[in-house]
Amino acid sequence: MKLQLRRLWVVLIAILTVGLYVPELHTDAEDHADKNELNSGNDQSEENLAAGAFEEVEDSSWQDDEDDPDDTDFLLFFTEQAKEQTIHKLGPRISGKIESEVMETIFPAMEEIIEDYVNKLPEDHLPYLVIDEQKLSYTGEKIFHLHDPQADEDLLRFHVRKDLKPKQGYWFNFHYHEQSDGFESHHDIGNIYWDKNTPPKWMTH
């Protein structure tokens, strides 16, 4: 009788134990699935970020192309050449004393004049324009000319001359002429004071 009671007791305990203990296999599976989903989400997020960055680069490049048309390159070329020719015309002895004033007052005005004139021209005309350099004259007024080789004619002429004003001394007068009136009118750009003493010849070292 005791043996049978023991067996019955063991069976009851086994039944109760099996009913109460259920392995949490589904929890591990869910955790694994959550990790996969998270990793997948991260990968997709990184791909979206990369794609977005690529689109921004493409958009930025397109905008840069819109902001920097070819005529801007030509204008930059003309103004850089104009700056070089102005300093070349003055020469080291003169530019060594007044270069800062030329760069601050005269050249920005020159740049604006060139820009305004070039912007009025047809775009297909710009690649043929050149800066006609001053090469030999130590006494003439010419700094440089904006020249059209196809028509073999000047469009703008930039000059500088030495003016002696009583009781003041010498001034450099920068000015330009336009083709539209046969280069007759004298358009002032600006004046820079030199000294009471006679300035050196142009392009003097």
C-alpha cells in the first residue's frame, strides 16, 4: 500500500511539474527575430542615409553648374589679366609705393567696368576676346585694351597718365575709353597721388 502511494505521489508531482514548467523557446526566437529586424532596420537606415547624401551631392553639383556658367570663367580671366597688366604697366618702382591704393580703389572700379561691358555681349562672343597687353612703351598712357581679334578692333581702352597739379605735385589719373563713341570721351576711374617729385618712367625697375 505504501509503495502504491509513493508511485501515485511521484506521478502527481511529475504531472504538476510538466504543467507548470514550459521552456521559453518562443522568447529566444522572438529575441533573435527582434535582433534581425533591428539589424535590418539599421542597414536600411544606412542605405537611406547614403542615398540621401548622394542625392545632395548631385543636387549641389547641379546648383554649382547653374551658379558658375562659362561667362563667369571668362570674366575672371579678363579681370585677372587686367590686374597683372596694371601692375606691369606701373613697374616695380611705382607699384612698390602705390600698389595697395591701386588694388583698393582703382582695380575694383576696372573690374566693375569690364563686368558691365562683358555682360552686355553675346555669350558666344566672349571666347574670342583678349586682353591686348602693354609691352614696350615707357611713356605712353596705355595699360591694356579689351580687344576683339575677329573684328580686329578694340572695345575698351584702359589708360593712365601723369598729371602735374600746381602746388600739389604729381597724380596718376586712371581712365578708360569706349568704342561706342570712337574712344573720344574720357571716363575717369580714379586718381592716386604720387609726390612733388617727378615719377619714374612706366615699367621701371
